[in-house]
Amino acid sequence: HAMLRNAVEHIFGVIKRRFRILLLPPEYKMDIQARIPPALCLVHNVIRVHDPNDMMDYRNVLDAHILTDTGNLANGPPTEQARTRVSLRRDQIASEMWEAYNRERIQRG
């Protein structure tokens, strides 16, 4: 849970440094606001792929593996086996988070 949180905070830090719109008070309806972060992540990834030199501005923010690891796109829609595997993993993560939350809640009284 802590590692996931750190990764998410790291991603938002990079995106907020690149796209200042995330630092300003929102001026858009909620349905538009919800689309902004994923759209900015997409733009960021496109820039990473097509202008790798641009990432030098983030050398103090990014780990070295992030500069080279762009991932792979799937060839077509996910298979039923892949969907099942992802669903099981999602449920496992949610269960672990729920258990950690309950342990913390009991510990705090």
C-alpha cells in the first residue's frame, strides 16, 4: 500500500511540475475535471516517446528506469484470461488495503 501510494504521489508530482493547470483552482465542471489528469498523463507519455530530450528537465524528479521504461501496448482487446488475472489482482490489492486499514483502525482504538 505504501509503495503504491509513493508511486502515485511521484506520478502526480511529475505531472504537476509539467502541467501547471493542476495547481490552479478548477474552473471546469466535475466531469471535465475528472478527464484532465488522464489526458495530461497521455500527453506526458507522448512527449516522453517522441521527445526524450525533454525529459532531461525532470532528471531530479524521475528515476532512471522511468526514462527508459515506456511499456508495451496490447495487440487487440484483452483476453478473458487477462481480464480474470487483472480482476483477481485488483481484488487482492483491495483486500490487502482493507485489512491494513482495519489493523490501523484497531491499533488506533
